[in-house]
Amino acid sequence: MAHMKDLTGQRFGSRVVLRTAGRYGRMIQWLTRCDCGRECIVVGSRLTQGKANQCITCRETTHGHRIGAVSTPEYSTWLNMVQRCTNPNTKDYKNYGGRGITICKRWRKFENFLKDMGPKPKGLTIERKNNNRGYSPSNCVWATRTQQIHNRRNMK
């Protein structure tokens, strides 16, 4: 059997891995705690593949920002931001969390992000005014792709 990678203490979205919790068939399960405080057992591959980064309470009950099984544009933006900054297994982590880009404590809860940013205007994406600072109300706006291109690190 393959060597088990220890996920203890690692963060995946709003979840932190506490310890192993046995097996489900050949898959290793992990006890996790969401930022909301809820503990849940999750199969490790779902964590590392970015498929279980929030508990059901946060994903559906707390903010209700889903249309059936599809996330709203605001929630998708928030979740992608969280992934880029906190999950070393995502492809963009090296350009965000890997270089110290963080999310302010207030925005770790989707409701606060939505309250501060408001509805996502059609055709706009989240933009950090200063690319060397993290995601926070004072450093973020909704912007066009063209505006973002002009604010890239390699353009300055």
C-alpha cells in the first residue's frame, strides 16, 4: 500500500485537518474543523483536489449563495480567492498564498466578503489595487480584465 501523506495541520479552504479518522475502503479519512467550528470527516483526496474545502453548514446554510447545485458568481469568486491563498495544492497558490498574499480575517467568512464587495457586476472580477498586499476591503475592487492586465506585477 502507498505511503500516507500526513495532512495534519494543513488548511484546505476553510477546513483545517485535525487528525486521521480511519479508512473508507482504501481511502484515508481525516477529521477536519471548518472556520465556523463544525467538525467533519472527509476523504483525503477530496481535500487535496479542492472538492471539500467548506462544510455543508457554510456552503449551503450560512450564506445560501447557491442556485440549485451551482454557486453564485460572488461565492465562486470568494471560494477561488480562498483557494489561491490557502490551498498549496491549487495551481495558482505559488502566485498568491505562496508569495504571502493573504485574506483579511473578516473575509474568511463569505457573508462579510459579500457585504463589503456587494454583488459582482457582470463582466468584472475581483482586483487587488496593490498586488503586493492581500485581499481586504481597502485593497479590492471589482474591475474589468483590461484593468487587471494593466495592474499585473510584470507590467509595473
